[in-house]
Amino acid sequence: MKVVIMGCGRLGARLAATLDQNGHEVTILDVNSAAFRRLPPTFRGTRAVGNGMDAETLERVGIREAQAFIAVTQGDNRNYFASQLAREVFRVPRVLCRIYDPQRAELFRELGIETYSPTSVGADILVGMLLAERPPRSS
């Protein structure tokens, strides 16, 4: 599968490396070339410097041939805007978008974007951990 990832932070780099390792054609896009240092030396995909909210940049990195677009920058608005662009203008079949704000994530989901909120997921995990039965400590 051809995948374009916007954002080469810890999550973007990890996604890119995993997808590349599994044989997918990956292009990772970031506004800062220094971000690519997070990629492993074995990464065979394409590194591209540019803004994923810019249609010309997305064209340059091959968005028209992509089967998936994943937006994982630090900005909810950037992620949503770029995801809408990928979905509505370029008709990318799968568009995934990280949104930190759970309320925005729900709203954007209702507007047709597949969203992931680490805030919601993290809270659910921590509550589960807190309320889970723990074996008694031996003294």
C-alpha cells in the first residue's frame, strides 16, 4: 500500500518505520528536515520536506497515488485540514487523523474523518489500570 504520513514526530516516525518494514511504500512529510533523524537507518521510504496543508506539496509527494494518508502532527487543526484536503480534494481512500482534543475528535469523526484521540485512549487505559485487580504484594 502507498501511504503518505504527515508529521515525523515520535508517532509518525514509528508508523513510517513499521509500515516500511512490512513492505509498504511510505512517504513521510515534515516541515522540518531535522525531524527525519527519528527514522531508523533501515528506512527505505521517501522523506519529503514540506507542509501537508499545501495542495502542491501533497501533489509533489504523490498523494494522488496514495491509498492512505495519516496526519500526526502536533496540531489538531493542521491534522484536520490536511486530512480534509486528502479526502475531499485528492480522494484518498483511507484518511486517518490524530486529534488530541476528544470533543474535536468526535466532531471530526461525525464529519467523516477517521480520528484517533490519544487523550481518550490514554484516559481509558489509565482508568482500567487503576481499577484493575492487582495481586497482593508479598511482604
